[in-house]
Amino acid sequence: MDKYLQQLLQDLKQATEKVTWSYPLSQTDVGALEDWLPDTEEEKTAPRISLEEWTGIQQSQFPPAERFSDEQIDLLYSAIKKMLAAYNYHATFLFSIPTRTKYEVVRTHFKQEAIQKRFHMGFFELCFSNKSHPKCLMGTDCHCAYFEELSKKWVNDDLTPEEEAKKILDAEAQRLKKKYGKDYTKYYPFKLPTEDKNQNEEAEEETDED
């Protein structure tokens, strides 16, 4: 496997270096920026292409994660991540999950149609169904399940940006409480507002009862 891994890493390196122009275009490229489009418009008009055809890397080249050691997985996923970034087609995970899981998600979904964006970030499709399901490779960190839970609590009121941000952060706090219990603050990426201390304690009690 070491020999195969070295060849695969070399193929990924070549794919990373073969990009004919930078994605997204640099803001110093004045001529190109004259054609600038809003993200929603570029999403509609940007070319679509098979990721395999675009990069020259085939899904079949990626062996299952179980065939690699942790060190090999780290090397391989780092090379894949670097290649996707060169094409401005990022595999973005919302939560902190093991590298082995990230690799398996990208490997499984590598055969997909990519969007060639020049002015905005493009994102690797992590789920083809866009619905939560028990066999999701991300398990309890399933993105679809998270957004489904978030949408249940969402009220279609006119909210200020601050209120919207707080609602999202509150939903994230609730997700972490369900997963980690009282230790959830260790995994929370932001400092919880002190004014919500009493509310947070009440929420923890409700979680314990559940």
C-alpha cells in the first residue's frame, strides 16, 4: 500500500498543479473582475463538469479508509484537501470529525458534478440525498440532520442579523448538549453570553431529563 499511496499522492500533486488559472480569480485581475457576478447569479450560470474529468482523478483510485493507517489517512486527506482548494471546490465540514471519516465521505461522493466558480467559493457536495438517514457516514454529525433540526425551530419573522446569528448559535449549543451533556461547553466554538447563563442551566436540566 505504501507504493500505491506514494503514486496516488503524486497524482494528486499533479492534479493540483495543472489548474490553468486560479480559482477564485484574484481581485488584482481587473479585466476579469469587469465580468464579476453575484454568487446567486454565478451559481446559475457557472459551467458544470464531472469532478473526475476536471481533476483527472478517478473515484476508483481511492481505496477504502480501512486500508490506511491514521498517518497515511492524514497525508492522503491533506493532499485531497489541497487539490480541491486549488479548484476552488472545497469540502467543508460544519463540525470537528475524524480525518478518517472526512476521507471516507469525500471518497464516497467524489463522482459528482462540480461547479466551476471563478468569483465565489465552490463547495464539494457531501451528501447526495440532502436528507438525514441512519446510514450517513458522518453519524451524529450529519449535516442534513442538523439543518432539519434547525429548520424546526426557525420562525419566519423579520430578524436582525444579530438575532439570526443568535438563533443559529443557540441551535448549535442545543446540538452539543444532546451529544456531550454537561461537558458540551468544551466543544462549543464560542464563549456563551453570560446573560443567558440561567437559560443555559435550565436547558441543561431539560436535556438531563430527556
